[in-house]
Amino acid sequence: MKIAPCLICLGFGITLLGAAQLFAARGPARGPAGGAAAAPAGPTEFKFDFSAGPAKDGYTKVAPTAVYSPEAGFGFEPGAAIASGDSGDVATSEKPFFFSVKVPEGNYNVTITLGDSATATTTTVKLESGRIMAEKWTVPAGKTSTRTFTTNVRTPQLPAIPNNAPGRSIVSMDQFDSGNSRDWDDKLNIEINSSHAALRTIEISAAPTAPTVFLASDSTVTDRDGGADVSWGAVLSLFLKPGVAVSNQAQSGETLKSFANALRLDKILSQMKKGDYLFIQFAHNDSKASWPQTYVEPATTYKAYLKVYIAEAQRRGATPVLVTSMDRVNFGGPGGTTTNSHGGFPAAMREVAKEENVALIDLQLMSEKFYPAVGQANAKKISGDNTHTVIYGGYELAKCIVMGIKQNKLDLAKFIVDDFADFDPAHPDPIESVDIPASPSNPGGGRGARGGNPAAGRGAASGVPAGDPGPGPL
């Protein structure tokens, strides 16, 4: 396939030739099949027993007082109020809590067993930064239930750069990364969200051959460490079976250009293997002419950058999937609940999909059916600020994405959960049927609260800056 022509004299940006060099992953060596090299050394198999008695054979005992430390490598996150319940058989709590395990980056299967001998329990399970894996997981009294989930863990580090090669070896984190810091630490973070938790065991095992669905986008897709915003990216895993991992690397404020300049695309490409997917949704910020360093024009530069992303994914044997950005919500102006807010960008993406013969999920058109069906009286149930979805909006748009996977006949469709019913955005689910509890806010996390660390910009040396980012880009 052809890569787009060189962009000459952007003035504030990089040439497409420079972009191709910048985007090229400086990742581990790859064999003929295109798969990534072996994961870093470190424990990748764990079994934890939360009962009060002697540990089950082959399991590590976890006491209710076990607080996570890097030295131990596992434990409950600070703030958890854990007790021993059900005659010592379970770890229980009346409020949500996190259990974390230090692991090398990669894909993992997480197997959880719940159940109380005397009380029925209903539990929501989330991984990393609010990635929803199970909703309304109900276990009758006197029963136990076991489920397995597959997820991705990553850090900001990239593979070492060869001598004299240009580039950097760490993603350039900024103040907005504190809103999903659990996605970027060196731990697998497990949230048990229940009014009567009954946690019996957790087993974790590496899943290096599981296909990965990488998400590249902005704040309308990113995960969140708490808060009201819930994107389709955070919900997508709920509708996929074990055996495929979602790596949501979308971030607030990003554009096609800035996502690459911060090495976020490099990070994805360094982990990418044959059989993976790259979902690409950009327009909300790319369209801002007031941001001269990252603005792209829909008919030319926007299309050219999209083609570079496509080419880089295909070079590694992965499947690129273009996703048009959902419309903004009109809370009361003329024209109903849609605003046609993205100008020529959705049409440009559709053109690229045809020109490059790649899959397209037209979320913009789907949202134009979904919003009027909900109506202006309930528009705040879709979005709190006209752009970022809350749980109902994120849940329904995630269903739109799943329908797009089916309609494009992607191999990924074999991982859609068996009970997923075909979804028509013009006939959405009743609002009251979507009731997923919010995650506890991570200190310093979230998006939109004031009083943060606005000075922490591109190029932060390592890790995730502390402090709440405050209001900012999309």
C-alpha cells in the first residue's frame, strides 16, 4: 500500500518523512512472524488466597491488613477497609477496594472467585484505570462463582534505543496522565466494587499470545481513575470474552501529531504483534485551528497522518480500524441533540478508509442516531459537559463499537460475548438499565477538578505527575 505524500513545510510540525521515522517503533527485535520478543523477566504467575485459615496449596496467603508495597509486590491499596468474613473464608468490605500485584508489562488472564455462604453478592469488577470487566456479577448465597478476564498492563518505558539512534526511551507524560495513572504504573490493579464483597481467590497468569486491541485517541476514549466520565474505551472489555486484551492508550488533549510526538504511538508499536488491532479515533482536538502545533486540515494533513498510523500497524501484521469521532451533545440549541461538530473530519476519515481499504466504524453517524433517541430531556445522561460521556453514554457507544466490529466482519468478532444482542443506536437501552457504580477516585487523579499540577507538561522525566490536572484539553 502507499504511504501518503510528504508534508512539506508544516512550519510548526514535522514532515511526513520525519513522522514516519518518529513513528517507527524502537521496540524489541521481531521474528519473521512479526511477534514481539519475550516479555521482561519477572514473576508472571500468581495465586492469592484471601481466607483466614491456612493457605490453599500453591497459593499465597493475603491478610486483610496486607497493604501494597513494592517490596512485597502485592497487597490492598491504601484506603481499603478489609475484614475477614464468612467464618474466615473471604475478604469482605462494604465499600470498593483495590488489590494490586506488581507484574512486568504485557497481557494477563485474571481469574477471580467470589461467593459467601450466607449472603448473596453483586459485584462490579474493573481493572487498571476503571476498565470495566464485569457488571452486576451476582452470586447467590451458598454458592461460589469464578470468572476470568484478560487485560493489558504497561509502563511509560520503551525499549532501549541503540547507540547513536535518535529518539527517547520513555513516553512523555503530561499533567493529564494523572487522570489514569493506574494504566501507567508497574502493577496490575484490580477493583472489587460491591456493598458486600466476598473475595475468595485471585489467580494471575501471563497471556503473551492473546491478541491486543490498542486504542489511540483523546479524552473521549481514555480510561479514568474515578470521576463521572466513562468512555466507550473503558467499557469495551465488558463485551469481549477472555482471551483478548484491550490496551486503552487514549489520553486527554491528544491529536494525531501530539500522540506521536509524545511517543504514545511508539509505545503501542513497541508492544504490537501480528494479530493485534489498532483502533484510531481522532478529530476532537485535531480540528482546533487555535492549536497551531497540532492542527491538521481534514482534506490533506489529517488524511496523511491517518495513513501513517495505518501503515505502521499493517507493517507489524496488525489490523487498523478507523473510528469517526462521536458528535458532541447539544443540550438545548437548535437542531436537536446533535451539533455536527466535527466539520469535514468524519468525511475525510471515511475517504481514507476507502482509499486504504481498511475497516471503518462510523461512530459519528451512530451517535447522530443515538442522541435523538435519548432526547434532550435526558441528554445529561449521555454527557455531563456535551463532549465526555458518563456511564450510560459510554456504555451505549461501546455497544456501537461492538456492532462495528461485527459489521466489518473482523476476526475480533469471535471474542464478542455470547449474550451480546445486536444493537441499534436508534433504539438504545433504557437509561435505568445501565447502573454501574463509579470507581473510587485515585488521589490526584480524574479530569476536571481544579488545584492540580499544571506545570507538569510534556517531557516529564518519569512516571506519572502527582496532582489533579484541572480543566483542560479533550
